[in-house]
Amino acid sequence: MTGVSAGLENAVVRLLRERAFYGHFLLNLRREERPMGGKPAGVTIRNGTPILAVDPACFGAFSATEQQAILEHLVKHLLHLHMLRGKGRNAHDWDVACDLAINPGSVGLPADALYPAQYKMPDGLAAEEYYQQLVPPFDIGNLDGSGFGDAEEERQGAAGTGKGEPAASTLDDHALWSDADSTPLPLAQEMLATLTRESLRGSDGEAPPEIREVVEGLLRPSPIPWRQVLRQFVATAGRLGREGTWMREHRRFAHATPGTRKRHRLNLLVGIDVSDSTNSVELREAFARELVQIARGRDASITVLYANSKIQEVEAFKGSAFAPERYDGGGFTDLRPVFAYARAMYPVPAAVIYLTDGIGPVPEQMELPTLWVLTAEGEKPAPWGVELRLEV
């Protein structure tokens, strides 16, 4: 992304040299610049896409060593999926618990970093275990007083409020984590597994010792059926259009006219590789059947491109009218024409789904969410996009 601070770029370059796994992982995150209320950076997952947000001025105030440690800290939050594991918990105490779980394995963090010893707790526990110790048992307390409470109490939580405990403040901005509600957990796991594989490729297969266990866990064979991941990717692809509703008051005309709400419309571009290596009737028909079910269950607009070295056929379907056709091609594969077509479409599709073996040139980057639906022996052709193995 243009405009990203030189300080961040330099810190990533240093990590690529000294801590290659972290550096390669960060290269695969979408970057944003924004003020963050005094925090240098933050990470989240938005609609299946990992986001690194940075406040350049605040980030630049830290030393080079501290900057690298902060970036490692952010990667660990993503690897542990902390932003998706805190549902139903007190936000402040969960924030603190997550930092306590990952900070002991980091070197060079800023002086105000939180550690378990500050709370008289051992290192090496999971965030959930720290959370249980931070949240006190239910106590009705003293009923004396006016009965008026503090609206900020829930966010402040229990951590850091007792005598002798540190003022609890996380290194990074955890307010961004609410964006992760847009992404189902299985889809986030598949996305992180893809990023982890790419990072290992760039670092000669070596994961740092402090995260080796979580990396191995992410790379274990997924028990999640491919159909479920495909449906969840589609569900997060985007929202277009509006429709009337009497359930929400119109802002200008009160109840004299219906208000509006966003309508979920499936607007996808589907690429199907018709080269010899993916010319499998069983595979293509299984993929097509699942798209039929998705299309029939949604207000759907699906454009299907059959392509090898160039686009051979274009078909468009809407809603229940979707009826897949098979187109047999051959020859070598060039994956770029499908993405060039996507960029030229109006409206721009919410996402691209590409059934392919992944063998062929691709664009250097792609701004649209992309799901690579790969054959069993296929190879993910780009560091961007989410990888899914289609097994039938």
C-alpha cells in the first residue's frame, strides 16, 4: 500500500534478515495507516483478510529493536487467533490475558509490556488460563452508595485495578479485533495455514522456537470439509445493494417510509482452469454442484470464466437460474487473464474463486479477496489469497 511508513518497511526488512519467518509473514498482510489512540500498530482479520494497521508517527517513536519486537508480537496474536477466541469475555481482561500469553517469548519489547510475573502468575499458560485468573469470582460487593455505576467499568475489567498490580495496557491496539467478527473461525484457520506455509517457504522451513508448536498445529491436516470453507468464504465476500425494511426507522422521514438495510448479494467471479492437468470430470462437477447450491441459496450473480492460456468461454448466471456447463480446453495455463477480467468488470466482483492446479503466471498482487481452489497435487501460485484443497 502506498504511503506506508519507511519505518515499518525498514523494520520488516530487518526481520527478513534476522527473523525470516516473521518478516515473510508480515509481507502477506494488507497494510493500512491510521491514528490509533497512542498505540503504534494493531492486527485483525477483516472478511477473511489479515490486516496490519500502523500509526507511523507512534511506531516511529520506538527504537529499531522495539519495532521488531512489536511486529513479532502482532504476528503471534494472529497465529493464536486471539481476536476470534475472546467472544463472550470481558474485553479488557481478555486483551491483557492475550498479551500475557505471548510476551514471555519475545525479546526487546518496550518497557511497559505486560508479563505474567507482574500478576504473580507463571509463564507458559494459554490466554484462556490467564483470563480465568484475572477475572475474580462473582462478588455482589458493598451495596452501600447511590447505586450509580461507571459506564467504563466493563471495558476496564478486573485486571490491573487491584493494589500493587501494574496499570494494564496492551502494546498494540486491540480495538481492531472487533473487525474479526466478520470472519468464521474455520475460514480464518485456513487463511492462517496458507500464510504460515508461505512464511515457511521463505524462511527455509524454519519456524522460531517460541511459535513452533502453534505453527505445527496450523499445518496439521484440516478436518474441515472443503465445502464448508467454500461457503464461509462466499459468506464473507461482501455486501452490495440495499432493500427497504419497516424494521428500521428512516432517518429523515421517521415511520412515514421504510428505512434501509444492507442486502447480501453474491457477486462472484469464478475461474475454471481447463488445461489438461485439471481436466477431471469428477472434480469439476463436484465444484460446480457446490456452486449451484450456494447460488440457489443466495441473491446470486456469478460470472464463470473457462480459461487456460486465455479466456475461452464466459457465462453469467443469477440465482436459481445457475446451471453449470463443462468446457474442455487443453494446453498450458496463464492465470492472469481471469484477474485482468475481474479488474475490468463493473461492478467489481466481491471476490474471485479460481479452480486450478496453480501452475502458471499470476499478477504480482491482487486487491480482490481470492480463494484458490487447488487440485490435490496443485501448488498455490501466489502469496496472496486463501488456499483450499478440493478433494472428491
